[in-house]
Amino acid sequence: MKFRIFLIISIILIAILLIWMGIYLPENPFGQEKIFLVERGQSFFEISRNLANKGLIKDDSYFNLYLLLTGNYKRLKSGQYLFSSSMTISEIAKKIVSGDVMKEKITIIEGWNLRDIGWYLENRGLFQAEELFEIVGFPLIDYSKVTDLPQPKDFSQEFDFLKDKPKNLGLEGYLFPDTYYIREQEIEEIVRKMLENFDKKFTLDLKEEINRQSKTIFEIVTMASLLEKEVKTIEDKKLVSGILWKRLKNNIPLQVDATISYLTGKKTTKISKEETHIDSPYNTYKYKGLPLGPICSPGLESILASLYPKNSEYWYYLSTPTGETIFNKTLEEHNLAKAEYLK
């Protein structure tokens, strides 16, 4: 009788040890990382079988048992994961339960516009550019004059800084340039992440200064987008900011070449005389004042230069092909500089 009890206890202990080893010891301590896909709607039996077939776990029955014992068999999340056979079953299961999918690194460059961002995401195989545009608005579109396109999503209830943005425009200028680590997310969630970043960068002090100057966030962002595309250094941006605000105040056309490049989509600083006659509210040669809206996503440096311009005697500037900015006080000096530097 005692021997039988001892035998039963021994079998139970051995079974528990085997289960523990199956769950908490890896299949291969030196295993290589592999990409593993959990498809939407897959059962935990299918997932465990695929893990075993890929050599990530030794026996799918241990994976199934672990999920049943922990009650997590209904909480598995779909997505792309990075697993290794050096991971234990419990580690693999916990990642799938928590939805700790692979992170994708994307970098939005200062000065990119919505077209640049859309093509970048499309070339990375993440989304179609049109999917982005349907959320943030199509570039150059005045939605008060267009009825055959879906209206962009209104994020103004979530983000106060968007409340002074005209309703007829998309989010050009507001997708803050930075590096983002994304998981398998909807495009709307990624846009929201960029807007949250903008909100963090646009501090209360900046907002108070804008109010003190009787300007709007929209005006500051629009001006910053011009500076971002026109000049490189912070000092030049401050000087150009001073010139452009001064020209606005004196009802003089801004004549910013970058607004023409935004219209044509050309990646060049050279514009033709014919292009300066393009009939568009973004054309700062043809129409006085700021363009209809921002022409790119400005970085924080350009935003600060827009808000804190440097006064000077200059009324004109031009950027040379080497990136140097030439400042002039008179139109005559400016024309001479163009003849010298823009041959």
C-alpha cells in the first residue's frame, strides 16, 4: 500500500516536473530570432501548432496547457511577433497575450509635406498614401470647394491646438517630424501619435506667447513651414522670419519660392517666371499674405523662429545653391544678388 502511494506521488511529481520543464525551459538556448505571424481569428490550437512547426517550441501541448491553466487562451492578440527558440513557452505566450508585436521604426523628416509622408509610408509597405490622405486630408485641397472627396477626420476635439485651424484644410504642417516606433496599428492611431507629439512640443509657454502677439497657432505653423523649406540655420530662420512678418505687416507679397515648389511638387529651389503665375492661394507671388495653409511639417526650431523673429534692416533674402542665405536691404541689391548667385 505504501509503495503504491509512493509510486503515485512519484508519478505526479515527475509529471509536474516535466510540465514545468516543458513550459519554463526553452527549446534551444541558442536559437535564432524568427518572425512569427498570429493571424486575426486563429485559435490557440492553430497558434501553438504553428509555433511547433517553426521550431520555436518543442511540443504544442505544453503551450496549450499553459494557456488553459492561466486562462489566457481567449486573450491572444494578432500581429507580427519576433520570437526565438531560446524563449520559454511562458515568455512567448505572455508576449502574444500582451500584444507585444514587432515595432517598426519610421522617421518623418523636418520639411516633409503630406505627399512626402504618404509616399514614405507606402514605400515602406505600411500603408497606401491614399489611406493617409483620407485621414489627414489630401494635399492642396480646400475642402470648402470640393465635394467628391471624403472629409478628413476632425481631431480638434482631442487636440486644442487644432481649434484655430480652418475646417476646410487638412493636417498639413501638424504631423510632427520625429522618429516613431509603431506596432501593427491603424493609420489613424499613427496620425494620433504624431499629433500627440506636436501637442507635447507646443508647450503652454509657446501658446501664451502666441496669444500675447495676437497671432494664432495656425499662423505660426504656416510661417514656420515656410522657414523650414527656405533656410537652414536657426539664425537665418530668425532673420527670414523677421523679414516675412515685416512684409506681411506692410502688405508686401512674401514671394516665397518654396510655395511654388509645393504647388508643382518639384524637388528644386529653381522656379520659372511662368510658375509664379500659377493661380492658387498657396502662391505667395500672386497673392499677398500667408499661403492658404502650411506647406510642410516644420520642426521645433522653425516654430521657435516663427514665434521669435529677429528684427533687421533687411527686406529681401535669397538662398544660394550651396545653402547660404544672402540678405539685402533694397530691391536693387536683391536683383544684383540674384544675378550673381542664381546664374
